[in-house]
Amino acid sequence: MTNPMRQSDLFPVQPDLLDGLPPAGSAPSPEAIRKRLEALLATARGAERMPWDEPRARVNAILFHNMANWLPAAERDKLRAAFAEELERLRATSAG
């Protein structure tokens, strides 16, 4: 008999996405969130072409948007807008 599938088998987590974040159920520190968001934004800003495949880019966009909720509103909105702008630029350069 084979082992039954676990939820973690169906939805594997890429460990680098969770680096520096607290375990589930505990509140993340704004510093940890800021560090992760700034790293994603720096990767996007430093790239001439999309640095991720499209599925990963979509996941990063969702994570970025949701993780930014842990920051003060003005900072959250500024970072979200900057990341969205970079994704738009990268998608345009990758498409054309």
C-alpha cells in the first residue's frame, strides 16, 4: 500500500520564499517583511528581463501584495506601486 498524499505534497513551498519569516501563527516583524520585499524589488529593478518564469512572477506579485499588509499604509502603498511598475516594465521587455 502506498502512503496517502499529504497537503504539503500537493502544495510544495519554495523555502526561499519563507526565509526570515516567523513560523505560521506568529506575527512577522515589519523589519523581516521589509527586508524580504526590498529584496524582491531589488531583484526586479536590477533585471533587464523578467528574472522569474511567469508562474513564479505571479506568485511573487501575490506574496508581495499580501506581505506588504504588515507595513504602515504609506510604505505599503509605495512598495506595492514600485513592484507593480517593475513587473510591468519587465513583462513589456520580455514580450517585445
